[in-house]
Amino acid sequence: MPRFSATIIVRCLLFLLVGIVMQYTATAQRKTLNSSFITEKITLDGDLSEPAWQHADKATGFVQHDPYPGQPSTKRTEISILYDNEAVYVGATMYDEHPDSILKQLSPRDVFDNNNDIFGVFFDTYSDNQNGFFFIVTAAGVQADAKQKFDNSDLSWNAAWFSKVTINKKGWCVEMKIPYSAIRFPKTDIQKWGVNFVRVIRRCREQSFWNPVLPTQSNFVNQAGTLTGIHDIVSPVRLQLLPYLSAYAENYAGVNAHTIDGGLDIKYGINDAFTLDMTLVPDFGQTLYDPRVLNLSPIEVRYNDLRYFFLEGFDLFNKDDLFYSRRVGGTPVNFNVPSTALGANDSIISNPQTSRIYNATKISGRTSGNLGIGVFNAVTAPQDATIKNMITGAQHEIQTAPITNYNEIVLDQAFKNSSYISFVNTNVTRNDTTHNADASAILFRLADKSNKYATDGSLDVSQLFYNHNTDVGYRYYLDAGKVSGNYTWLVSTRSVSDHFNPNDMGYLDRNNIIYYNIDQYYNIYKPFWNFINMNNHINIYYNRVFNPAVFQSYGFDGSHNVTLKNYLTLGVYWAAQPEKSYDYLEPRAAGRDYVYPTTYMGAVSFRPTTARSSRSMERAIIVRLALRGAKLFTGRSHPTIVSTISSP
């Protein structure tokens, strides 16, 4: 038994040594693919038999990202790119000796992480190593597209492009046509884009890339190859006019009501990089409804915006959460005032829950110098609640929202080495004496040349302008750490003053807090012994109230997971909170706090998943020690602590 244990230890030490050597000797490789200009017409049928496809350069030699990082893909893949004066064409052949085993599950658009084989192409058209466009097709023909920012994908972005999938004896083929109107690129004679391709073989749990994407490295965009050969292309005239006419009829409690509305949406490409979006008297009645949420917490529920107008340039406008598009046309600022002004015999007949938008305009894009520019403006109509005296029948109105102007300006300069600096300003101006609001922020990220170490942060200031005073608050955060490699760490702090409140146009769940965190990760991505991979995370945190400076909580937690070669995942989670912690927001009353006792908790889980099925089962055993339940105390031992955060 001791000899067996020593053997295991020696194997682990050797593996760790090899991993460390590979980490410091591995160099990033950038493959190059040349595209070909064509004059013949490409028929989009999933058949790559046209001469243009046969003579085009081929991208091959895919490398696994998982389960065996760095190893060649188990199946051959060939990609070619063509272009003409209208679009870029992508032809891909995914060879598979068992085409009857290719998984193809139908799903809605942008839903592809299920039982599907997948092919995708990524373009970094400005070669800034930070932003790009992702186009994905499943073996079932389902499309997905996204704006890519570093390692984050925004699937709410949608473009008009075309694809066709066929399955044959050799495997399956994808043919894609991506019009220039769907993407943005610099105005230059010779284009040099970043490009990468991804293939997922679902039954093998294999994901591979043409240009290797290392799991030990952060920033997916920075690990793309290079696409050459595209030159003398121009962005086409991009003009869309979408008029609408809508009619509504309603019968409620014997009262009949009907409305007829009309409006217009305009999308115009100012040039190759910038787009103008405008909506006049919009009607969002066709938008999907939000899911019903029973919210028993003191935190406002944040919803995704399903209105297409607000999705263009979302990645640019939504920096630092200073712009929450649901505020525009959202709940009137004085929605609750009528209920506090009712007389003995008064009743509220109507009180609109949303504000009507007169118009909204956006200009967004990125220059050839990698400067992103965004300008947004919207005007909403005044709203009134109708009050009726149930005895006399007399009616009067109370204004719940004046005519309001919403404005945002964003400047985002990208630099080398995955670095950037951004400026954001939002402003809300109301035509009454309620209050106006302004918020500004400077954000930055600095990374070394190897993208191994990075620091990022922001400094925000909010101002609420009342008749006789101005309420000023601030927020900052700062992160610094090692972001690439098997072992990574991050030290971070965040401070939000008790008067910081950007919620007239942005989103903040709570203020009056100070957070400190130390996160450490040690992940093994390459198989060793009987394991495919291993993931470890340990977090140490310490939290305080900003004003008054009193203790809130501190503790430790960690998670450790290993995946066996039979795809059985074993996990351990633990948490320790050695001291009582205090929640001053949950009681929703000044002078009270919610006390959590000292807590020690552990959990063990396993998730067996077969290599040819997506069905998984998870069983967890949770052991809690010294968990005595939370208690509500009157806060007489500390000063009164309240949150000044508010949301319309």
C-alpha cells in the first residue's frame, strides 16, 4: 500500500513538472488562411462541388480544446473562404466515418448547447484582439450569432445571414453566406481580419479549433488566426424602413377600449463602420412578455431587453451597467404617488405602468483606429393617472411622469495587449421639479504582452439634482491578478458609497458596501492518470458597510472537481463563515439587521455522463455543521444603516 501511494505521488509530481514546463515554453501560434475573390455565383445548397470551392485554400489541422487540449482533432475538418462584392462565403466539410451518429437536435435560434454537432466561424474584423462576430450552425441547421468581447458572447445580437447544412456519406457540410451588411469592418483597401473556426463533435465530447485556443489562456479573441486576401470591398448601402400599424381592442369589467397606433423604424449605415438606428412612436406590443417572477427579496429583478431596437450596439452601451435599457419607457418615476393621494371616496381608474416613447435614436460603431463611439437619445411622453370620486363621479388626473429625455455617450478606445480605456456618461432630464440625474464612469484594462497578468477597474460618479441640493455618490472597483496559466489568482476590491445611485438610467442592486476578495484557481486541463481534467477554486472574502464603517461578513469557500475518463465528475464544495454575518438590507427597515450565525458546510456530488448521451444525473450529499438558522434582531447595538438606492 505505501508503494502504491508513492507511485501515485511520483506520477502527480511528474505531471505537474511537465505542466509547468509546457506553460512557460508554449508559444501562441497564429495560422493564416487566404481567401479567394470570385465572380461566379455561389448556390447556397450545402454542396461544395463548385469549382471555386475546389480550388480555394483549405484550413485544416484542427486542435482539441477539450477533452485533450493540444492534441489533434479525432476527425478531419476542411474550411475555405470566398468573397465577392456582396458577401463572405464559408464552406466547411466535417468528415465523419459514422454520419448516422451525427447528433442534430432542433432548437430555437441561438440555442445550440444541446445534443448537436456544431460548426462556427469567428471574425475579428478590426484585428483589435478584443471584439468580433461569431456565426454558428448546428448539424440540424439551427443558426446562432453573437457579438464577442474577450471571452464573453452576447447572443442577443442578431444579423441577417444565410446557411445550408447537408449530411452525406463523408460526414456533414455547411455553406454560409455572410453579407457585408451584417458585419462592420474598417475602410481600407486591404483587409486583415482575425479568424477562427470551431467544431464540436457532441458524442465524443470534443471541441476543437483551427487556430489553437488554450484553456490556460484568457481572451478567446486574442487566440484567432489571420485571414488574408480580402481587398477592395466596400460596405453596401444599409437602409431599412420598417413601418407598422397596430390596433388594440380591450374589454375589461364592461369597459370597452380601443387604440390604433402607427410608427416607423429606420436603420441606416452611415458608412462602413457606423450605424444609425431610429424609432418613431414605437410599439413594443409584439415583444415577448417577461417571465413572471415571484420576487421576495429587496433586490429589483433585472430583465433582459427583448426589444430589437435596443440590441444594436448593446456591448458598447451597456458598459459598467450605467445603461439599463428597460428604464427607457419603463415605470413612471412617480408611479406610486397616486395611491398616496387618494381621498376617502377616491379610486384609481388608470395608472400606466410604462411610459410611451416618442422617439429614440442611436449611432454606434468603431473607427479604423479602434475607437468605439456610441450616442443614444430617447424622449418619453408624459404619463398621468386618472382618479375618480366614486360618490360624485368627478375625475381628475395626477402626473406620474413628465416628458423625459434620456441620453448616453460612450467612448471606448482599444489598445494592444487586450487593453482598453472607456468613458461613459448618462443623463436623464425631466421637465418638472422631480429630479434630474447624471452618471459618469472611466473604465480601463491593462494587460502585459503575454496576457498573463492584467488589472482592470472603474471609477463612477452619480449625481441627483433636486431643487435645492445635489446628491453625489461614487463607486470604484479594482482587480489585479494572474489571468492565464494553470494557476491563476485575482485580488479585487469594490466600494459603493451610500449615495451612489445610477438607477434613473442604469442598474445597481445595492449600494453602501465595501467588498474585498481573493480568488485562487488551479486547473489541470490535460488528462493525467485516470482523470480528464481537474478544477479547483478557493475564495476568501471580507465585506463591510460603507457608512457607517461596520463589519458585515467574512469567510472562505472552495470547490474541487475532477472528471474521470468515463466522464464521471466528482465534486467537493465547502464553505466556512467563522463569525456571525449581518445583512442590513433584508429587513427593509432602519435600525434592524438580519443575523446569520457561524456556519460550516460541505457538499459532495457526482455526475455520471456517458460519452454518447447528454443525459446526466447528479446526486449531492450535503453536510452542515453549526447551522442554527438566521435570527432577526433589532439593530440597537449599531447606528442606523439604510440603503439609499432607488429604482423607478
